[in-house]
Amino acid sequence: MYKKKISYRLFIVLVIFWIMFTLDFSMWNLIAGVIVSYIISRLSFGIYYDIKGFKIKIPRFTVLIQYSLRLICEIYKASFFHIFRIIKKEYAPMIVEIELSTTDPLIITIIANSITLTPGTITIDSYDNKLLVLSIENDGEFGKSIERNIKDKFESILLRKDENIVSTDNYGPYSCSNGNNLN
Amino acid sequence: MIYKILLIISWIYVIFGVIGIFRFNNMYARLLTGSKIDTAASITIIAALIIRAGISQFSIKLLLILLFLMVTNPISNHVLARSAYLNGIEVKKEGKG
Amino acid sequence: MFLLITMVLIVVAMVITSIRMIIGPTVWDRLLALNLISAKTILLLTLYGSYTDNIHVLDVSIAYGIIGFLTITLLSLFISRGGRQK
């Protein structure tokens, strides 16, 4: 049996979340938080991270902030147009298949979530790197414009981040340590 | 002052979200209405409360609630849509469907 | 004042949404109404906590959010596997 080592990055994130949830800076509370975080990060060996590093690639923090700002912007625009759609009562639902250019599960999950939140579309199912998307309005060219829209708005940011991780730094607080690059 | 304007915008979203549930005849259209307008209303209201509270303990917790809502709301809508689609509700069906 | 009006509006919206829950033709309409009501419950609790300046109500609203999310996910998985017939 090899010796289990805990991941300090996960430990620090857990302590930060403990402090954010309790907002109590007395000594016993901090000690309890440290103990609980240590136990959790010890127990999650093999599930969330491995000897080589994290199993899941997490995007960098600045990219996440930029992405969520753009997401909130898009949600506002989409809801505004949806109000007009409710008033005019027009809809023609159809199903489109979209093929993404990544195979990373986390990025596919983020993209699927943001598809659900933005202009008139909702993700139904996904397999490999294809997404089954339900769209409320029929654009007449079998979903080509929807696919272009998604690729321009969301996938470009996340893919730009990938190059950053591989090329520049492996030691940022939210980047993944080396050993499991994109294949 | 700013939070009052944001709250007034959120009233519009809440009212149209309720109207949209009753106005469409197709089930998927209702699902889309629920997923979108409701999330926009939640974001608006919580942003208004954050601006009202300023920087304090209160706004950190409100930020956590906002993060939580933005992660879980689309997931529950996926699960609903997927369950309806796999059970064979037709997409193009008009009327009561 | 504005917070009070918003709270009253959200309660009225919840009541009207529960009509959709009663008359909904399919099961998924009822689940959708349940989802909307649970999201509005979180908002109502958050507004109430902000109105009375009580920070502990926000913890309750986070707990309600987790419970509502689990309810929707488990119920729709249960239904998509065939409910009680299989």
C-alpha cells in the first residue's frame, strides 16, 4: 500500500467554504473547520484526485469569472426576447444535434448548462461529444445558426483557456497539475 | 435607489413567467418559459438585495445563494426535459400535450 | 416597502402556479410547477431574511434549495423509469 497524501489545494478550498458558510471567527469554529476539511480531503483520495493530480480539469479562476459575466449578460438578453415571444404566442419547437470540438466532460457540462440558460434552447441529452438540443423557434436551416451561435459565444472562451493551461502555467490556484493533459 | 429599479424589473419577469405558463399549449414551450424567465427573476432579485446590503456578511451569503441557484436550476430543467423526451412526448404536438 | 410588494407578488405567483399543478395534463407539467414553486420559495425566504435583517434565515433558504433540487431530480428519475408499474 502506498501512502495516501492529501491534496492541499482541495483542503484550502474546503476551509474557505467552511468560513464562508459559517462566518464565525471564534477559535473552536476554525479548529472544527480544519478538522472536518482534513477528513474530507483525506477520504476523497481516489475519487476526486489521484497521485498524479486532479482527475477533473478545472478552468482557471479568471476564465470562470469572465464566463459567468458573459452568461449573465446572455440570460438577460434571452429572457427579454422571450417576453416578446410570450406576448406574440409564437413557437415551433424542433430538435437539433450539435457536435462540439472538445471531449472534456466538465466543459461539455458547462456548455450544456449555459445552453439551457440562453436563447430559447434547452439541452435534452448528450453522448460522447454530441448534444441533443431542443430549440423553440425553427430557423429554417436545420439548426446551423444555433450551432454557430453557441460555438461563437461560449466554446471560444473555454477553448482559449485550454491553450493557456497547457502552455503557460501549471501552478495557478485553480489550474490542474500536470500529468493529465488533453488527449 | 438602484435596488428599487432592479426590483421593479424583477416584478416584470415574475409576472410574465406566470403568464407564460398558462399561455403556451405545448409542453416544451412551457418548460422553456419556466427555465428562463424564472432564473432571470432570481438573478435580478438577489442582485438587488446584494446592492441593498452593501459589502457585509449578508452579501457573501447572498452570493452563495446566487451561485447555487445558477448551478442547480438548469440541471433540474435538463432532468425534466430528458425525462419527458425519453417517455415519448412529441415535440411538435399542438393542443393539450 | 418595495421588498414587501415583491414578497406579496411572489406569494400570488406561487398560488397561481399551483393552479397549473392541479390542472396540468401530464405529470411533467406538475413537476415543472413544483420546480417553479421551490425556486420561488428560496426567493421568498431570501427576501424575508433581508427584510428583517436576520442572517440565519439565509441558511434555511440554502437548505430549502438543496431539498427542492433533490426532490425534482429523484422524482423525475423515478417517473422516467416507469413509475410504480414496473
